[in-house]
Amino acid sequence: MHVNKRVLKFGAVALAGAFALSACGGSEPAATNSEPADPGSLETTIKILAPSYSDSSQADWQAIIDKFNETYPDVDVELQIEGWDGFTDKVSARIQAGDYPDILNDNAFAASADAGILYPMDEVLSADTLAAIEPSLLANGVGTDGTQWAAPDIASARMMAYNVDLFEAAGIAEPPKTWAELETAAEKLVALGDDVRGYGMPLGREEAQVESSLWLWGAGGDWADGEGLKADTPEATEAFAQMKKMYEAGYTQANLEDNRVDIADLFQAGKLGMMMAHSAIVADAEAKGVNVALAPIPAKDGGDGVALGVTDFIVAFDNGDADRKAATSAFLDLMYSDEMYEGWYKGTGLLPVTTSMIDKGKAESDENGAAFLEALSIVKFLPVGNPAWDVLQTALQGSAYKVGSGDPAEVLAEIQAQVDAQS
Amino acid sequence: MSLTATPSMVRDSTRRRKRSGTHAVLTALPWLVPTLVLILGVVLYPAALMIYTSFFKYNNRGIQRGDAPVGLDNYIGTAGALTFPGVPVGRILLNTVLWVAVVVLITVVLSLALAQFLNLEFRGRKALRLFVILPWACSVVMTATVFRYGLQENVGLFNRLLVDTGILQRAQAWTKDPTSAFWVAVFVAIYVSLPFTTYTILAGLQAVPDDVREAAHVDGADGLRRYWFIVLPLLRPAIAVAALINIINVFNSLPILRLLQETPGYHTGHITTTLMFEYQRALGPGVSSALSVLNFIFCLVIIAIYLAIVQPTKEVA
């Protein structure tokens, strides 16, 4: 039967893969070290699990591993790179199998920290390394118990990107600052015809939590409610009502359940006026000949607007092995060193987290790049340190798009009900 | 020696038979061990683990919370498989039945016609038989992906074809609406199930003896009657096998629906098998195992109903 055949084939490939991996593992003991120092004699294996930020991710990590092995010849570093799509599932699978990666690069840490299977960062990173990370970003890796469970390794800021040529064609002089101005601008853009959309609103699985947070903050609200998080607040209802209004007026793309990439495609094709974008989207759009400018994200009544910060994290799992911990620690300190970190973060196409690299980046980059780096010191973060956020984020990703067809208060009530059911 | 068997002789022979039975089992054992290990390792152990897991609480990262079993919480608790807020459970159960019934029924009916046709003598029959088998040779994931991209709203080729030929006014985002995506998936599932079913029935057709058909012909039965009263009853075992395998296969077929449903969350286009993966992501392995257990029972019930109605094991005279 064909099913069985497929399973068998898959099994064979997996098995072959496993053999190949273990074959790569055994490396020859290196030449005798003249000093009886620790590095040369440390003999263990550490495992890294990281997402693919770009095509070069594998090579970017490998560069650090090669450098690391110059000092630690007997430490095997097993690198596993996976796509972002379904990355959480891969992490869960490793955790469930009890095969904790020593180093995990992810965008969440609260659930693992809550379960007590992580090392606090001050046990694996040296004081110098911790001090090198921009404090406002580092604070994002602190759990609700006040412990630094994660260290940011890459940042991205979301600002409003707009298509300057479309704005000129539609006769919009200034980027909108309030929701009312945003509606007017979107209306003018849609009036241009030729399938041009005013504002991209990705409420799909990838971005719903970011998009809805930006609208919530614009309405002056916050998810935080004492210790926990609350979805069905009056501010959130107001924000969702405004999102629905934008959609129903035909200012947004046709499907609210689109992901960020779908919106970015529209924007890069010159068919979209405004979207909340990060630096990589802006750079890609510019490369495709779109004339892009940045502005703060509009809020209900204007003001300074908001910018959203997202950081991804390094977490270190507690495998109960002193050698692996020492190797992990040494590896991470090397990774955050200017020499290694510069190449690594540039490979991701996102923003750096160490103060020295942020300053260097500001001096080197163009206007738009510098604007994102400037924004890093004023950004607001999603409450990633709160274990309840995982639950709320999943609920938003699964339900936020329903605001297009449903009642805002009911959508939020459903989200809240899903969060409550799991507490 | 007398011709009547003495009691001791009977005892002897039963003992010998028993001994030879044990002996046969013992000799067969070395050849059976790999199979037994396989069944134990990849069927029984995971099934037991699944049932066990469904009685414990986990978070969505798969980390166990608390050591005590939580009873039926994962089934019908506040965050249970059947009771989680926002999940249209009734609709999803209905979808599951529809999915299996519609796909298997249409597949079998189409396959009967196709097999009948492929059983005729005509030029190029070999080539045509090869073409029919092609969808089977392609990976299901690949086929589903082709449909997904083809039906994409802005760049999809199928959409373009439908618009250019005037069948549609505007391109549709087929895979972003739960209902339309569900029926697209039904179509694709039929498409990929056809080859296997057709070939099983074709094999059955070739086993229908010519003389029986000729005899019916001589007796004056027309084509339709010959098919209905002679061929179809003889095809019963082949159809039974094809349908049963299809039921199990379609019920467990994840890639098609998973790839063709682009709507996130708990929408009205799920079947229980895809819902299980949604739960695994959002609620962790406890709840998702609970749904798996229900799924397993559900599948058994469907097969039991099928066996009761069709009675495929009943011998055809």
C-alpha cells in the first residue's frame, strides 16, 4: 500500500539523516595545546536549534561554530536550522522528546522559563556580554519573576512604511498621525484605482498579535491587566471596531487572514499605500524600486504615535551537564562579541541588539535604516515575558481576522474565553 | 492392529498435535519477531502513549504541568477537546463525516466507470492506463501544493484560466475561505484516490470470467443487466477492499486539507484530524491526544458501520 511505502521511505531518510549527523559528529582530537588551559580539554557536544532568517542563516551560524572550534576543538556543535513556519512545533517536539537544545534561538521564552528548564542568562552569559546589550532590549527578556531568562539576539522595529509615489499621486501631503487622517489617506489611495489598496492589515497566523497590539496601543490601551493579560477591554474593543471600519470601507486588502508576506508582496509591487513594516520589508521594497518613507504608527488622537519592538531571543536549556553548560556559555560569549556578532546579525537582515553595533549601524545606514535604529530606544514591546502571552498570542492568531465579519466585542470575548479556559 | 482407535491413541495424537502446534509457533517465531517488534513499537506503544498522554495536563510548548492525572479535563474540561470556546465542534464533526463519505463514494463510483473503460480493448490502452496511475505516483503534498498555488488569488494559474474563459468575473481566494477550501480539498482528495481505487477494481474486473458473461448474454440479458446482476456482485470483494482502504486513508489524510486551508484558527472548514493539529499548536499534546483518542474511536465506528452495511466478507455464491 502506498501509505506504508511512503512511511518506510520517510523512515529510511530519517535514519540515513541520523547516521549522517552522527557521522559528522566525531571529530579528531586536535593537536596538543601548549597550555594546559581549559578550552582545549573541554570535550562535549552542544546542540543549537535556530530558525532560518535568510538563505545565509546556516553559513552565519557555521562561521561562529568554526571560530569557536579553533579554541574548543573537542566540542562538537550540532546545528539544526528550521524555517519559521512551524518552528514552534519543532521546538515543542524537541522539548517533548526530552532532547533540549543547549542553545535555542526563538521568539518566546515564557513557557519554558515557567517550567524551570532554562538557565538564567546571568549563569551562561558573562557580565561583560550582558552589559553590551542595549538595556531597553535586554529588559524584554526578563520573566514575570524578575529573572533574566532570555537574552535578545536580534531586534526589529515596526513603523509605518508608506509608498511616497502613491501618496503624491493621491495628493496626500503628510503621513497620517490620527485614525481619522489614516482613513482619509486610505480613501484617497483607494480612489487611485488600479487595484491599489490603502492600508495592509495582516491578521493571519503570523502577524495578528503584532497588528492588533499596534491598534490597541493606538487606542491608548494595553494587554497587561495586573498580573495577567486581558483581551476584552474597552480600548481593545475600540481598536477592533476601528480595524473593522477600515476593512468594511474597503481600505484594506481583501483577506484579513493574510500573513505579513502577502502584504509585503503587495507593498513591494507598488499596490499598497501603507503598512506596518520592519527593516527587511522596507529594504526589499526599495530594492524593487518602490519609493518608501517611514513614519510613526498613527494613534487614535495623534500624539507621538507608537512603534513596536520585537526581539528574538537566545535561551539556554538546563541539560544538567556542567561541561555542556561551560561550552554553551563560551559559545554565547563568542557569539555576542563584536567580531562575530556583526556578521551574524547582518545575515538576518534585521537590527542588532548590542549598543556598539546599534551605534555603528546608525553611522553606516541610510535614512530609513537609521530611523528603525532610532526607534529601537522608544519602542513598546509585546508582553513576551508573561506566560499568559503565549496563550493570548495563539488566540489572537487564530481569531483576530474574524473581526472582518464578526462583532468586535464578540471576537474579543471569544479570545478572552479561550485565554480563560487555559488559566 | 485393530481398526478402532483406542483412547490412548486419541490422547497420543492430540498430544502430538499440541506438541507440533507449539513447535510450529516456535519455529515461526524468529520470522515473526521483526513484525511483532514493529507492531509493538510503531502501533501499540504510540497508541498506549497517546491514551496515557490524554489524561495529563500540558502547556502548548509540550511541558507537563503537574504530576496528577486530570481525568477527563482534556476531553470535556474548560479547555477540553470538545468544549474549547470558539471551536465549532458540531460543524467539524459533520465535516468529518462529509469528508469521508463524499470522497469515498465519488471515488468509488468514478473508479467503477474508469475501470470499466480501461478494461475495454482499444489502441493506446497501455498509455492511458499509465496516465491514470500518474496522480498516484506524485506525492500528495506536491499535488496539494500545486492546487494551492494554482488557486492563489493574485497569481494562481487556475484562477487566471477561470477568469480568462469567462467562467468567473473576478479571481477568488479559494483557499482562504473555509468552505470553498474544504470543497477544493474534497476535489483533490478524489483526484489522488482515483488511481488506487481504479486499479483495485480493474484487477477485480479482470477476474470476472468471460464465460459467465457470455452465458448471461446467451440468456438474453442486456448490457446494463449483465453489469448489475453479474459483474457488480463479482466485483464485491474488490470494491470492499478499495472502499475500506479509502475510508481509512481519507480519514487520516492530513496534507491535502492542511495545505489547502489557509484560514488560521478554529474555522468551519476543519475535520477532526486537522483540528487535532490546531490543538497541538494552541493547547499542547494533552488535549490533542484526547482528540486523537476520540478520532480513533470515530474511525472504528465508521468502519464498523461500513462493515455492518456492506458485509464485504459475505461470500458471493
